[in-house]
Amino acid sequence: MSFIEAENLTHVYGQGSEQEFTALQGVSFHIEAGEFVAILGANGSGKSTLARHLNGLLLPTSGVCRVAGMDTRKPQEVWQIRRQVGMVFQNPDNQLIAGVVEDDVAFGPENLGMEPAKIRAQVKMALQAVGMEEFRKFAPHLLSGGQKQRVAIAGALAMDTKCLILDEATAMLDPQGRREVMDTVERLHQQRGLTLLCITHFMDEAARADRVLVMEHGRLVQQGPPAEIFADAPKLHRLGLAVPLAVEIAWHLRQGGMQLPKDILTNDDLVAALEARYVH
Amino acid sequence: MLNNIMIGQYFPGDSFLHRMDARVKILLLLILLMEVFVFTSAPVYSALIVLTLALILFSGVPLRMVLRSLKPLWWIILFTFVLHLFSHPGKELCRVWQFAITQEGVAQGTLISVRLMLLIVLSTLLTFTTSPLKLTDALESLLSPFKKVGLPAHELAMMMTIALRFIPTLISETDKIMKAQQSRGADFVTGSVLSRLKNMVPILVPLFLSAFRRADDLAMAMEARCYRGGAGRTRMKEMKLARLDYISLVVFAVLSLGLGVGFYR
């Protein structure tokens, strides 16, 4: 059994009304526990709608979504699912609830009805895990965007989440904040085996994943390891997506007849490949 | 400038008034306010004034700051005083046209003005020594017995928490919108009051729009974090009465008894 199993997910907004809009059409995929998966797609391709199915914030119009064997459509199981699948949203300002960092991290555990002593231990653990414990008494509006997102991650960790969904969580951050957030989640992924699902516009973030899912008009059009997905640069361009610069350059070089390995994803990969071929 | 907005008028400190449990403070304040209404004699009021001044002194809040809280109500106090001067029959002191200022009027006017000032100063002392967050928690705890009769204590407290969290965010957003509109030629400073009010519309519309969007996002985020109302919810910060609270309660009870005896003797 996979950790997340989506089968034939279809979601229609405003069903029966005039503005009926099909955001997802027959999407099926599995995500294993401990995997790092990126979901790519242009605006309006259904990425966020898909993400919201994975913790029961949205329910499928048809099809099934199971998390750890539990069906998101069962009201009695949805809380258990949300506890296991934490979510970090795009706008860092709109997801912190309390006026003090530690109170905000405690919000989830409080909702779960944990004992006060246990909550304090969880909050401490979570803030340490994202490197924010020195800010525990701060008001959220005094933090930078990247720090706010790390607090939001801590809020999920404090509930003992198994899987973290980043719904374009870095889209509103500056490069520094983006690095902070990505480094934090990757560290958690490696150290704790946290399952990561990263919905993003940034190709360099997707390049760090184990697997990439590509969405277009509510359909899952491609999935595979980043190297395989990025190998077909023109296709990604047709889908309205850019490939990482290094991948783009490598593709053009290959078109020009240069022999380069297929797994070039980052600038460092490209430099290493060119050196191996032309310097030594 | 927007980084150090203060919400409410909390004056951080470490006095015993700051350290007392907020619920005890609210309860004692309510009883004290009632005593101010009931024990209306000059000796008791002098004692109350001394007590209030002592509390201000102990709280470490500068007297000037406390007195400043009277400023908005200064006219009301003065008006009440003048009204009472003329409206009590008794021994005439002097006449202004056909109205007489009486000795009883002066006494009553002073009493009422002092009462108003005591009410305001004592209440502000609570907000000066209690952070808004603690105040919210205390209110939730104190109101929770009324849940049985349908008072949404948890929801009220949650609304206050969220409001406190978003006030700085919305202020900085207002600032941003104002600058954006000003950079396109909007004028918020000159012109008549009416035209200035009209010019506020382009600020309020985007502000409300974004506030609704924020509310929507926040509701989603709260649901994702398993929020489902107050039922079955625990709190990280337990509110426990400490020795200081018990001592305060006893001291307060003795003081009240003294005031009561002083009044009814």
C-alpha cells in the first residue's frame, strides 16, 4: 500500500451552475512514504486543487483519494488524515493564527487535544527542527517571509505530520527565503524521512525531487525522475513551463552535436560534465 | 515605523500586577468597580484614591501614562461636575444668573467626578499590566461557564486572537495601499473633510477585498491544521493560580471588608 493513492480523481467546481469548471480529470498516481515528489504545471493546471484533495480540504467529485489507507471522503477519518498530511500555503501572512510564534505552533496540537505538557514538548521539538526556537516569543509580523514559512512548517511538524505539502510555499519569497525554506524541508526529508510534496513554479526546486508529476488542464500528462522529464525541453515549453537553465543549455549543446550525459539538472552538473569532456 | 506598533496599551513589566493571573485581575477589578459605586462616602473614597495611587506606583507604569488615559473623557468629567454643581438644592454658595451653586452640589459633583476617574484609571491599569493575549485567554476562561446558556466563549476568544494577530498585517497593508494610491496622485491630506473622506474609498475597497481573501486563506489553513471549534481542544498554557494570586485575593478581601466597615459604621 502506498502512502497516498489517488485513483481517477476528478473535481468539478460549481457543479450544475453556469460557471461549471473541471479542475481535475481522471488523475491517478501513487506516492510512497518518504518520497520527495514535485508537481509542475502552468497556472490553472489544477496543481493546487490536486494538493487540496490529499488532506481532504477538497473532496473528489468522482474517484478516490486514500492517505495511509484512509479515504478522504469519510468524515471520521479526515482529521487523522490532516494530522498526517501537513500543508504550507503560498501566502506566509495568511496562515499563522496566533500573535506569538510558539502559540501558533501550538495551534495544531491544541486542536488535537494533546496534554499541555506534551504540547510544550512538541512545540519545542518543532521549532528546533526548523531552526526557529530563538524566535518563539516573536510576533509573526516581525519575521521575514522565509521565517514565517518555517513557522508554518513547524506548525505541521508539531502535529507529528508524516507528509508535508508545500502549495507554492516559496512563490512569494525572496531568493534568500526560498533557499531557507527548501533547505529546511529537504533536511527534514533526509533526516526524518518526511514525505515531501512540492508544488512549484521553480524548476530548480523540482530538479531536487525524486520524481516529478506534470499537470496540464487538469490532467496528469507526465511523470518520472527529473532528468527524464527535463530531457524533453520542447515539450515542457509547449506546456508553458521553463526548464532549469543548465538543462536548457545542455539540451541546446546536444542539439549542436555535443555528447553530454542525460542527467544534467543543475549548474554544477553541467560544469562537471563539460570539464570531464573538455578539460581532462 | 510600522515595525513597532503597539496593540492596546500594554506596558511590559515585572510587577506583581503583571505577574498576577489575568482572571484574578479581571474579577478583582469588577468587584473593586462595584465597591466604587456602592461605598460613596468621602473617607472611603480617600482610601480608594490612596489604594489606586499605590497600585499605579507598584505597577511601575508612569503616572503620566495612566493619567493620559483620562484625556479623552476629560470633557465628560467636567460636564458632569458642572451639571452637579447646579442641580442640588441646599446651602447656597453663590449664584450664576439664576442658577445657584450649592455646597451639596460641590460635594456631589466632586464625588461623581472622582468616581468616574477611579473607574477609568482602575480599568486602564488592567490593560496596562496585562498583554492582550493573556486578556483574551482569561476572558475565554471566565466566560466558559456561560457556554451552557449559548454564549460562544471560545469563538469570541478566537476572533479576538485572530484580530490581534492581523491588526499589524492590515496596518502595513493600508500603508502600502496608501502609498500606491498616492504615487498615482491620490490626495489624502488637503481639501475639505468630505472630499478627504471620499478619497479614502480607494483605500478601503482594496483593503476590504484583501481582508476577505486573507480570511478565506486563513480558514483553509486552520482547517488543514485540524481546527474544528472549541470542543475537545486543549491549551498549551495552563492557567493556574499561584501563591501570589491567593495572597492578592486575601489582601483584597481584607481591604474590601475594611472599606465596607468604614462605610456602614
